[in-house]
Amino acid sequence: MECSSGPDSGPLCLPRWTKAHPRPSLPIPFSSTLETRNHRLLNSVTDPVSVRPISPFSISLSNHRQESLVRHLLNSPRNCSCFVLLEVVLNPAELNILQKKLSLFQFSFLSKTFPQNPQFPQSAVLASFASLENLSLIPAEMRLLKLATCNLNQWAMDFNCNLKHIKESITRAKQAGAVIRLGPELEVTGYGCEDHFLELDTVTHSWECLKEILVGDWTDGILCSIGMPVLKGSERYNCQILCMNRKILMIRPKMWLANDGNYRELRWFTAWKQRDQLHDFVLPPDVAEAISQSSVPFGYGFIQFQDTAVAAEVCEELFTPVRPHDELALNGVEVFMNASGSHHQLRKLDIRLEAFMGATTRGGVYMYSNHQGCDGGRLYYDGCSSIVVNGEVLAQGSQFSLKDVELVVAQVDLDAVASLRGSTSSFQEQASCKTSVPSVAAPYSLCQPFNLKMTLSSPMKINYHCPEEEIAFGPGCWLWDYLRRSGASGYLLPLSGGADSSSVAAIVGCMCQLVVKEIANGDEQVKADAIRIGHYTDGQFPTDSKEFAKRIFYTVYMGTENSSDATRTRAKVLADEIGSWHLNVSIDGVVSAFLSLFQTLTGKRPCYKVDGGSNIENLGLQNIQARIRMVLAFMLASLLPWVHNKPGFYLVLGSSNVDEGLRGYLTKYDCSSADINPIGSISKMDLRSFLKWAATHLGYSSLSEIEAAPPTAELEPIRSNYSQLDEVDMGMTYEELSVYGRLRKIYRLGPVSMFKACFLFKNSLSGN
């Protein structure tokens, strides 16, 4: 036998069988359906000394799973005297890769794991290379658990639609073989019901939906966590209902409510504060009769199954200083289910995923489910349902999608969790003196033992979108949801040819591209919505984003004598690239009529500053132009569908960015006043980056020229020695304005603190 080793290989010696040192004969005949590269897998080898088993495993060089499973071996309490040998010959290149993947300590430990045996030399490496690209690493003695979580596109107060999505997700989870299904927070009602949560009907309808799920076969053989409001006495709680086999096992109320930023949960719900015991909750009579169950444990606790323990942790609780999952883990809970209603925020996803991974680095399985889409309010919930094991992401759903239901499935090994916890001394010490958490015993087993037909889910590379993609896809998906559920026939945008309105136009164009792409991928719901909104007949449906945009998107350039040919041309070119139905309108006649009326009333006619007028006259003349555009935009949105023989109405889109809103650099009731403003929370600098990205990735090349043009409102006359510029009017650059916006909104600084920060960091803020 030859050994492959190198200066960094440590004590590991990989056997290479030769004619001089042939592979030892095996006392048990070969029996397997697996094949390795020119070799066969031997299911078992009997050591004359002992018959105690070690888990067979293979090492994959295509991902990071070998690291976690090597930890599983290192942490195993078993004294392994007998093992299953997966025969393989490693060439030097493969050995080099393997050595880079594992530390010297792990190499050393592996070689010491196997006993001295004349028939099998110390150093045996258990490795199987069925394919260097795609291998599974599967310990033999396992508690295998298949989990399913989901992104659901729910709609506030649309109980029938929400129930349909819940049922579909459960059905698909069962078809995938999952035994746990997790849905989003308040999935029955929709998260954004706001003051509808105060109505008793909302709670009543929620119980009706839950009853329909329980009386059917939906929960047979699967633990379902379903979110809905519950009244207990006179208190209203945001709850997760844990159901299985047509019974409610436990109701878990939310203990820490989200009450900052966009969230106002304390307005509608009470936080559960009793942690020491579970209470008996009497079910509504109709529910109790339907499922033959009169009461259910209610409160903070976990469910103890015969082979594992499972608990809920609801949304905000993950981000509190004292998190429930830490205490629950010490009590033996291995699977945590987080039902969430988390909205999209630029650059937020990594914070969320790091929280999941951090919650399991000492051992644990973390399931996360979220809403996805617009549920009737101004927030976009960005999905990204995930399953994390021992600090590694095994499955991740999409962040932006037009799908109503998206399922995320993973198969995990709970022994890997127990092994990691058992190897952490501090975890065991703290678990030995833990505060006991109440539990509910469930007479069911969830796990399955190992068999050769099963494979574990591998750790994956986390999918992050760049900020420019987030700006395109987040608002784009939100606009589609809002449009298809509002009853409107499309959108109308006052398109000035500037950066802000062009950004909004590009987002609508992206929406059209997403719709056509999803239809091509076979999404029947998107197809049906697009046919209805676009008024397609005779079996036709959208196949081209520009053609679809022509049907559902109006753009209007509202020029005056102060407008330039450059902005007028840029608006037209961009409209053609997107495919919108475009109008070029002069509003000079309307402006002149207003000024004539004013002159008739007062005997005076105001002048622009460049023509000798005062600042008051100059500002008034600018504002009247902006406000006329708002009035005309709403008139066109109401009547253009009628002109084109279309039913319904169009929604007016605004285009005021967050920096201008924080600074106050806008005209009240101008084009910033609209039905919807897709960029109202996005800074000018992010929008400029988005324009550069969209010029290439969305195919709207004119956006490059728009981004490079100096920002101007074009509300004052253009003279040979004067041209109005936004940054001159504001007295600062947009880059500086974005800095002020971050200081105020993100860092919560007042005027004095902002001044101090700008003074202390003036060099870095100015770009020097």
C-alpha cells in the first residue's frame, strides 16, 4: 500500500491499493446500488474486535458540507471500532483539495478515530467520489427531518385568497415529504390589516379559516404553524397556532411586539408576559365541536415530540436583546420556527440572515417564513424564507417574486445538532442549570432513520441582490401586486426626462419584464391577471414587455416655455425603450390662463427673478406650473382609459425621492402628490446608481444620458447666462443631501449633532 502525503498533510495517510499491497478481502459480500468512480460502495465491514458502528460518509469537494459533517464525526461520543469503508483512490490533486478543506487538527482526529487493525491500517479515510461536482455526506445513524417553509403573497382581509394560499403551501409541503410546515406571521388575515385587527369579525373569520383547515386532511401527518389573531379574555394576541393530525397542539402568543419604524403592533395586540406556565385556552364552541377538542395549552413553551422538540419564535423576538431561542435551546429544543412579517429595506437582508445563522451556531435548526409582496399597504414584504442548520443556510427562497406561493424545503439531520451542542462545554454547563420552560407532550415521531435513498440538503451560497437590483425588483413586484388587486387598468407617470421620474419609469418597465418572464415560466395566475389588466382577447396574452407596457402604462411630458428640447427628447426616447403610450403636452396655455385670472383679480402680473421679479414672484410662478401638472396628471389618469375604450382608471405615479422629502425640496401638491410613489424611500445617490445599472441590465440605454445630465426642475426661463439647477437652488449637492438624509433618518441626529458630525468628518463627507 502506498500513502499519499505531503508536508501539510499531517498524520493522515490515504490508502492506495497496489499489487504489492492489495485491498484486504472483506468478510461480508458487497451489497449496494451506489457506484463510485470505477469503484463500488461496501455497505459494511466487520471488525473482528467489535461490532459497534460508525456512520458511513462521503466527502464532497463541491461544497462546504464536509466541514459540518467532519464536525459531526469529531464530536461523536462513540468509540468507533467498526466502520463502513467507502473505497476510493485519491489522486494528488484530489488529496490537495481535501487537505485545503480540512484543518490539520481534523486530519489528525480522523486518523485517530479508526482503530489499529492488521486488516485495515490506521489512516483509513472514508471518502466516496461519486462525482466531484455533486456528492452527499450522509451519516448512517441519523434523525432525518424534512422541513418546509414558504413565502406567501397574502392580501389584508382577503380570507378566501389567503386560505387558498395556506392550503396550497401545506399540500405542496406534504407532497415534498415534509413533516413540518411553517407559514408567515398573521398569514390568515394578512399582516397589514391595521385597525381591522380591532374588529371582532377579523378574529371570527380567522377561526373559521382555521376550522376549515383542521376538519380536512391538511394537517394529517404534518405539524403546521399558522399565524392569526386570537382573543383570550379581553386581550388580543398575535399568535402561532401549532396543529397536527386535525388537533391544535399549542397556541403560542407573541411576547415581544414590533413597535418602531413601520410597525405599530402595540396598537392592535398585547404582548404575552407570562413565561412560567402554560394556560388552558377554551376554544370557540364551533371549532371545539368540529375537531372534538375543547381546550388547548396557551402561552410560552415548546412541543416535546417523541424524537425531538420544536418551538416557535415570532418575528421581532429574534431581534430582541434576550431572545427566546437561547433559553429554549438549553431546554432541548432543536427546531425553531420563526413566522415573520418583514418588509423590504435596502441592504437589510444580510442582517436578517446573520441573525438566523447566529441563532444556530451553537447547534440548532432555524426555519423562517415571511410574507412576499404587497398586502394592500405601502410596504413590500420581501420573502426570503430560509432554513438554517448549525450556522449554515441550507435553503433560501426568493427575495422578489410574482408567485403567490413559494415553498422552500430542506432535509436535515438532528443528530448533527445534538452532536454540536454536546461538544460545546459552555452549552452543556448552562443547560445543566437552565430555567425550565413549559412544554406540551405530543405522542408523535417526526424523524426518519437513515436509508440510502435519502440525501441531506447541502449548505448553499446565500443569494444577495445588489442595491440596484433591489430597487428594480422590490418596487417592481410591489407595483404589480398593487395594480392587479386595485381594480385599476394601469399606471400614468408625468415623465420629465429627469432622474427621478425616469427611475420610476424604469421600475414600471422592469415590472412589465417580470410579468412577461413569469408568464413564459408557466405562472397561470400572473398570466390570468395580465390578460385581465391588459384587456387581451381571443386567447392572446403578453409575450413582449414593450407591447404589454403600451397597454398598461401612460407617460406624459408636460412641457412649458421653460422646458428644454433635451429633457423632452430624453423622455420620448425612454418611453419608446420601455414601450409606454407617450404624450407630449404643452401646459403654457393653462399657466397663462391662471396668470391672466390673477391679473384680473389683483391688477398685477408676477415676473420671474431673471426678468426683475422678486423671490416671492419667482417661487409662485414655479409652483403654479408644478401644481397644474398634478391636476392634469389625475385628469388624464381618469379619462384616458375612457378615450381608449378601456374600463377602469389609471393610478398616478409620483417621483419624489426620500432626500428631497427630508429636506423639503419639493412643491406641495405637485407631481410628488400621487396615488403611489415607488421611490419615496430611496435616496438620490442610490437612484443614480440604479439608472446606470438599469441602462445595461434592463436595456434602457437612454438612462445613462439621463443620469449624467445636471438635475434641473426647468421651472424658470432659460437664458444665455442662466439655467436653473437643483443643486444651486438647494445650496448643496445631492451627494451632500444624501449624507444629511442618512444622518437624520438612519443615525437619528438633530441639527446640532448633524453639524458636529459634518465638521468632524468633513474630509470624508466631501470625498477628499
